[in-house]
Amino acid sequence: MQFSERASFCKNFLAKQLLTLMDEKKTNLAFSVDVTNCQSLLELADLIGPEICVLKTHIDILNDFTIDFTKKLVHLAKKHHFLIFEDRKFADIGNTVKQQYQGGMYRIADWADIVNAHSISGPGVIEALMYPGLTKQRGLLMLAEMSSKNNLTDAIYAQKTLEMAEQFPEFVIGFISQRKLSNNPNWIYFSPGIQLDPGKDELGQQYVTPHTAITHHQTDIIIVGRGILQADDPLAEAKKYREAGWKAYLSTN
Ligand code: 5IU
């Protein structure tokens, strides 16, 4: 089924928007812009923005964060038609994550279209994010599986995460996982641990190719960080990942 056909199965507005955007823009590439200063992040977002459906941030690694920076980022997201995903991985009790989402210095709920949460603390984490999130038309990804070596997210954990998400289809848009978890077409799968050359890094990260992730593991969105960031020409490299991801998607349809 094409992304745009799947949109009608989604109960969350942002999920519909993302699936439609992917088919219109012809990209299932998410860029993980893991840099440590605001100017570099904005320049990369402007450069790579036309190639991607989602820009993934780690706001807490920036050493010169300001709220003004988030306004500029939102402006670039509108200019290039991508969604912003803050990879915050909320993991505390509901009352705490609610404050981490809305408040503090980052005010994540004000600018991030998508955030993610671990299922380890139970459904309270989803409820806590859902009430502020839905009023701003946001979406949530649940962390069902990780890409790193010897992690604890086994098949039972992933299955229980799926069952937890199934209780909140109006807010949960899908999963961070290494593979498709359900036949329900409403869920969107985002997979990190992607490089054109499979392998690993020195701290446990494990890579598969865009083709393997999409064709064999049936995920939807490939998340690429250093594969693009560390290239001599990040834009040319992003175009390669975009093409590889899209070709794999078309081959499954
Ligand atoms: N990320 C992973 N694996 C995971 C999850 C998140 O790599 O299981 I959940 C994040 C970490 C980093 C990006 O921000 O995705 C991948 O970056 P590289 O492509 O540079 O490895």
C-alpha cells in the first residue's frame, strides 16, 4: 500500500500529514542532524531540507540553544516541507515527562511535531504527553526496538510496546523499530542504524542498508545521521540516501 493510501487509516492528523507529504515529496529519508551548535544545525536543515520528510534533532546536545533558534528551525521546516522530530526519548513517570515536554528551557512541545518515548514506564507516559500534544496537533513515536548491540528490547518488549500503543491511536503515530511490527497500515516505522555500507561504530551502533531496512525489514522511514553528516558533500550524500530509500519503497509497492 502506498503511503498516501495508508493516511486514511490514521487517527492522528500529523500521521496523515506525514504519509501524504512523503508521497508528494517522494522521500522517506529522515536526517538526524546531530551537531552541537545552532548555526550549523540551521545551515544543514536549509541545505538538506529539500531531500527529507523529517529532520531529527537532539536539542540537548546544542551548546548555544536559544528559543529564537527554534523559531528559525520551524521557519525552515515550513519552507522545505519537513516535520521536526525531537529524539528526546521520554522515559520517566507521566508527571515528570509532562513538564519535560512542555517546560524547561527547551519548551519542546512548542516546536517539535514529533517526539518519542520509551514504553518502560508504562502507558502513563503516553497519557502525559497526549493532552498537551494533541492540542498542538503533535504525534508520538514509541520506542519498540533499538539499533544498538545487545540492547534489551527483545521481541516480547516490542510486542508489549505495540499493545500499549494500540490503546492510543489518536496520538501514537508509530514506532522507532528495526522492523514492521503489525499488519495495521496506520503505524509508521522509523528506523535508525542506517548506512549505505553496513557495519557498526565503536560504541555499539549497528548499521543496515536502506534496502535491507525497507525491503527485508519492511520499515518506512530511514533515519541517517553520520552517513550524511560525515560525508565530504552532505547534500550529494543525502540525495544518495533519498534515492536508495525511495527506490526500495517503490520496489515494495
Ligand atoms: N538512534 C539510534 N538508534 C536507536 C535510537 C535512536 O541510532 O535505536 I531509539 C539515534 C541516535 C542518533 C541517530 O541520533 O539515531 C543515528 O545516528 P547515526 O546514523 O549517526 O548512527
